[in-house]
Amino acid sequence: MKSMRDRRATGMSSVNEVTGSLVLPSLDLDACALLLDIDGTLLDLAPTPRSVVVPPDLVPTLDGLLERTSGALALVSGRSLDDIDWIFAPAHYPSVGGHGAEMRLSIDSEAVATHAPPMNDDLKRRFAAIAQMHPDILVEDKGYSFALHFRQAPHLETAIYDAVSAIRADLPNAPIEVLPGKAVCEIKHSGVTKATGVRELMSHAPFKGRRPVFLGDDVTDETVFAIMPDFDGLSFSVGRQARGVAGTFTGPRDVRRWLASLLNGTRIENS
């Protein structure tokens, strides 16, 4: 297996910070691990979590990259593994789900490692009651976390966060934290993040010893951006310039074009 030094010399082209356009890296697929957020990164955001659309050419691209990386491709999402499988069915990918609460290491593995207990039902009911303030607030129970979506009622953002803060103040010892996202307020177990999930993922074959390349778009992905240097890895943000990333993709369409280019060996620019 190539050393990290060899990979730096031969596995990547130079990457420019975004200044209007990004010269995208060509990867040594024998030496890297592709770690990909879903919503807002691979897929365009939709009014509701279940209304996302998977473009017909995306699954063949992911399948091809999974094979080319010898299985070192994983989806890293706040969604549960069941939800991830529903979206991409019948495809089945290694995944970190529930913001690091659960993990599947390979497409052949039936075992799912869990790192947090399901959220308390009484606590979920308290947060669900917030949705009564408006019919356009969507409640999503992810098992390990709980989300309040307000994409269709953006004017209620402050009121929703104030209500969540009031519940937290009433339960100061509850092991939970609030994750702000794109038109969503999510409550999850403290101490479990996408970064903790990725750290564990990178300790197992076929990811161990490879150079991770992570793509994400939201605040919840920043914990993973922060740990990429620990693995001599690269991170890219999508839709916004984030701290510490090598560059920024304009949107999910450009991410999908780049992933396809990795399979056919072409070189493109993100503009």
C-alpha cells in the first residue's frame, strides 16, 4: 500500500482556493476514501425530507466509485440508515447515519453499529408540540434525533429556536444538543457527531489507511471539515465557503458532475 507521502505526491493534483472557479482534484481512487453528505451535497434540497429526487445517473456513478475504491465510499448523513436505504433503494452503501449514531461498514454487512440510544419518547413529544404553532412546520422523528423543519414557514425560525431553548432550559441535565441547519432545527444526543462517526469509520477496513475526501454543505458537516487534517484528508463545502476546506462546489449538480468525471477520467472545472 502506498504511504501517505506517496499519495500526496501522486494521488492528487493541486487544489486552488475558490476565486470564481475551482480546479477540481483528480483522485487516486486506489488510495482515497470518498465520504459524501447527502442533502444539499449529493441531492438538491427539497421542501420535505421525503420529496428529494435521486437523479437517474447518480446511483450508477456511486456504484462505480464504490467498486473503484474497493468499497471505500460512504454516505455521511443526519438521516437514519433506514431512510438512506429508502432514498437510494435498491442500492445499499456503507453509511454513517444519525449524525454518527449508527454505522454500516460495507454493503455486505447486516450488522449496524450504534453509538447512542434512541431519544427519549417523552422528550420527543415535548419538541413535537412546537409544531402546533403552525401547520407548515414538519416534524421528523429520526430515532436518534428529532427535527423540526420550517422550509415552508421560514418566518417562524426565531420562534422555533426560542421554544426549543425553553425546553432545554427546563431540562438542563438532558444529554442533548441543538443543531441548526438549512431551514431545520435538530435535537440530538450530545457527544455524537458526524466527526465521531467518521473517526470510527476511518479505523476500519476498507477505509483505514486511505486519504479521506469529504464533501458537505451544512453546519452539521463542519465537525468533519475540522478533522480532515488529522487524516491528511481533504474537504470541500457545497454552496457556501466554509472554514478550512480546500474549495467550494457551487451546488449538488456540480458535485455529481465531478463524481462522474472521476469514473471516466475527464477533468472539469467547477464554475
